Amino acid sequence: MPTFDITQTNRAIDQLLETTKKPLHRYLLQAYHRHRNLEMAGRYPEIFVPEMTVEHPVYHFHMMGQDLKLDGAEAVMGVYQQWAMSGQSIFYAEDEEIAVSDHMVCSMGFAYQQVPGAVLAAAGLTADQRATYLYRTFEEMTWPYDDRGRLVGEHVWEPEPTQAQLIKLEPEDVLTTAEAGRQLAPFIKPLPSFESAVLSLSR
């Protein structure tokens, strides 16, 4: 089984930041980077501060053969809380490509999500309910942002669910959210103010 390092999940964002010059685009990539690390670290309440996320975000997930709409911050935080408690907030990325424009960040590549076997079985997949797996699939995401660089929502799409793979983890390879938070803490940087990072540099 490949060796996974959660501190490298945002590597494609780091690489794009190296060549991105426009202040607005850099700000969106930094916000995207911070959001993903906070989510994986189980620090999801910090995502929903007014500077990062609109008051009423709407998420659309099309994954594992299911369509899910999360309407509002409370609904989204409920899922993030569930993921943090069950270890489903652990993600790894492979061959990810990222693009940024004035109002969105897009991503495509292979995503690995750590998922308990009981959750997979409830979704109709064949899995040992006592085990934990990595759910590997090709994933496309679009994250729209408003005029002040605040997240409006997420659109997550799995084009070919039948091509997904389940990788059964040995108990010692299961990463807890607490351990992910410890590893990611040095990489979670404060987000600069929109005014200083974008408006002042764009004048």
C-alpha cells in the first residue's frame, strides 16, 4: 500500500501559489489551503468565521452514488463534526490539478478519504464494518467565492463511482483526527485580511 502523508495533501495548492501573481488569486488559494487543512485537522468551526465563509453556504456532494445538499452553515458544520468524530476528515490527494479565477477555485484528481467500514456498508458497498478504509476515487470540485473572497459553497462530483477503490487499512495505519491536527498545525497559517492582501495591492 502507498505511504500517505496528510501534510502533503495541499501540495498542488503550494505549487500553484509559487507561480500565481494576481493578489486576488493568491488570496483565494490561501483561503482554500487554510480551509482544507482546518477541515482535516478537525478545527472546522474556524472555517465559518465571517472572513472566510458567507453566512449561508450551500454544498452539493455527488459521491458514492448519493446526492447530498447541505443548506446553511449549521448543516455543513454538522457533517464536518461527524467526519471529525469518525476520522472521515482525513484526506489524501494524488495527481491533483488546481485552477483559480476571480470567483472560484477548481480541482480535479484522485482523492482518498478515510472512511469506517460501517459507513461504506450503509452506502451499499461491500466492506468489513469493523475495519477502516481509504475510499479512492477520481474527484472534481468547484468552490465558488464572493466578491470579498468568502466561500459560497462547494460542488463535489465523482464522475465514475463504479471505478472507486476501497483500500483496507491496518489498524496502525488509521490516522485519527487528533493526530492529523497535530501534524497539520504548523501548516495552518493565519489568513491575511482581504483589504491588505487584495485591495491595497490592487490599487
